[in-house]
Amino acid sequence: MNKILSFILIFIGAVLLIGCGDSDFGFEVNDNRVTITSYLGTNPHVRIPNRINGLPVVEIGCFAFAYLSNPVNAVLGHFVGYSRVIIESVRFNQNLERIGLAAFEESKISTITLSENIIYISARAFRNNFYLEEIIFNNRLKEIGSGAFANTALRELDFPNSLIWIETAFAYNQNLTKIHLNEGLVGLPMAFIGTNIESVNIPSTVRNITRSFYGVSSLKNVTFNEGLERIIGPAFQGTSLKSIILPSSLRVLAFNSFANIPTLSEVILNEGLEFIGDNVFKNTSITTINIPTTVRNIGNNAFSNNLMLTDVIFNEGLVTIGNNAFENSPITSLNLPSTLVTIGEGAFQGTNLLYVIMPANLRTIGQNAFRNIDTLERVYLNFRLEYIGFSAFRFTNLTSVVIPISVVALSLLAFDENVLLIYHSVSEGTGGWKNIVIFNNINFKLYKYAILFIAHNIKGL
């Protein structure tokens, strides 16, 4: 009985594996190398031949085994393939080097084992294989194209050391929870969007990260290694990270990198970081941040709406604080560095500052920079300040302010709606007071003429 059962199993296996002859494949020949362009057979279990007409089969062409579920999709001229049946399994030959665009799209393959010479998998190659649960990679694979394994049932991936580049290859695999990225990997743009990965170790060979884990709400832990230089775009926006430690090799954090992560409470920025871009840490729960001495610019909205942020340490070297950079964050005090030149529009609007001492080399305070701070009672302006923007200190509780003679442009309403203000204008060369005027700032006409009267050195309003 056992012998009969064994014979039946062997026979079934032979049928599944043999199933295809050379006549089952459309193909073309270039430089004595064969590319399969279509599948003409009816067996859903395919074995790719080593040779056709004595020539090595090195490539599977675009759409060659893709199931044509919608004929409308074939209107473009380069769609040369499509299978009559839905492929359920495939065995690759040893000569194969490349798998083309959408070659097995919309198949029902459950397991893929890549033969040893495959080095490139094109975009959409196995997309919409909803039964695909396992890939066994070879040790020569170099690149996986955009969407190559999108929308499958993969759960875990262990990449080979040969792999250099992953596009959006595994996007929208909702069952995918574990990945092991290889040393040697260089790029992974948008590779894992729409997955449920929980943790990731970024290899030291990765230099840039873009939208790789955008919106992966399951992601709680990331390990960054030395070698990483740039995080650009919303790479980790919308994840569930709690803390991050950035490597000393990192130079640029740009545009939304860690925005909209309400769970993120701890960030350790590295010395060596030069640029913090727009919205990088917007809408997080950071409580304290130390800006490295190497940072020159903080971008627009970089730390805005951080409702837990009370302590910011600025260091010498910083030149520009961008528009709305710390807006609506409950910072209570500032120690601005002497290197600071520009405070952008709305930079500290809606904070909880009690007083501000402007640094010696500050030139510009943008419009609304310190607006709507009802706790703000004292401001000390520096004697190199040149520009105070529209509504810069509007709706505060300032009781007095000194306008230095260096100011050449003071915008209307810069100090409007404060209860009582004393404006002092210092005479050039004397160090004494030229005029002292006390007035109610709510009276706009009095406000306007008082400024004109005392600020004899101001060139434009």
C-alpha cells in the first residue's frame, strides 16, 4: 500500500514539474540568448526550461506569465505577454538572470525560490499574488523593482547580502511584520509603505532614507547605524516610534521625517547634524530637545505643535530659526545663541515664554514671531537689530521695551494690543535717552505717531 501511495505522489510531482515543453513558450532571441515573452500552455504549474532551441533562457519578459484578468489592460503596445491560465507554481532554471515587468502579476503562487543566477526582479513582477507567503532569495540578487511583491501574503523577509536596492517592492503587504535588512543595502525608497513591520535595523551601508516607512503605524523601534547621512521626506511620519537616537554621520533631516508621531517623546540629535528641515518633528510629544552646535538652520514648523515641549537648548552655531518653528509649543524660556541672525515668522507664536533676551547678532524678527504669548512681560532687544515684523509682539503682556537705534524697519502693529508700553530711542554717540514716550497701544493713532516721533533713526515703516 505504501509503495502504491509513493508511486502516485511521484507521478503527480512529475506531472506538475514536467508539464511544459518548448512549444508552450513564446520567445525571442538576442545575441544567442533567449527571453520568454509569453506562456502558451495550460498547465498552471510551470518549469522554466534551461534552454530553448539549444540557447540559454536568461530572461522572462514583460507580462510573460501574468494572468490577463482584464483585456482592457492590454491596449499598450509593449504588453506582449499574458497567460491563458493563472500560474500556481513556478520553478526557475539555473541560467535565468532577470524577471521582467509584471512577469507573474496576479498569479496564485504560494512559494518562490529564486535560482542562483537571478540578479534583477523588475517592477510588479509578482504583484497581487495574494497567496504568496514565502520567498527564498539567492545570494546574487542585486535589485528588486517598484511594487515587485506588493499586495502579497508575505509575513517575514530575510534579505541576502548581495541586495543593493529595494524600490516600493513590498508595499501594502499587510501581513508583513518582520524584516531583516542586509549589510550592503544602499537604498530602500518607499519599500515598506502599508506594511505592519514592528521594528527595523537600518544597515550601515544605507546613506539615504526617503519614504521607506511612511505611515507604518505598527513601527515602534528603529535602530540607526553609523553611515546614514540623510533622512529626506516623510520617512517615518505616522509611525509609533517612542524614542530615536541619530548617528553622528547624519547631516540632514528634511521635510516631515518624523512628523505626526504622538508617541515620540525622546529624540537625541547628533553632533554633525547640519540641517533640520520643515515639519521634521511637527506634532510629536517631545519634552526636551538639544540643538547640536553643528546645526545652522531650523526649518519651518520643525517643532511646532509639540504640546509637551518645555525645554529647548540652543547652542552656538545656529543662524536661522524658520517660520513657525516652535509655534504652539509650551516653551517657557529661551537662551538664544549669539550666532543667531534670523527669527522667522511666527517662530515662537503661542508659546509660554516669560521673557526674551535677543542675542547680540540678531538682525531680523519676523512677523508674528512672538505673537499671542500672554505670559510674555519682558523683551530685551539687541543693538544690532534691524527689522521687527508685522505683529511681531502683538497680544502679549509687555510692559516696556527699548527700540535700539539700529532698527531701520519697524512694522505697524508690531507691539499692538499690549496693555502699556514704554518706547525708548537711544541717541547716537551719547548712550542717553533721546525721548521717552508712554502711551496706550490700543489707541492706534497714538501708537503710530508715537513711533514716528521717537524713532528718528527708523527709515521705513
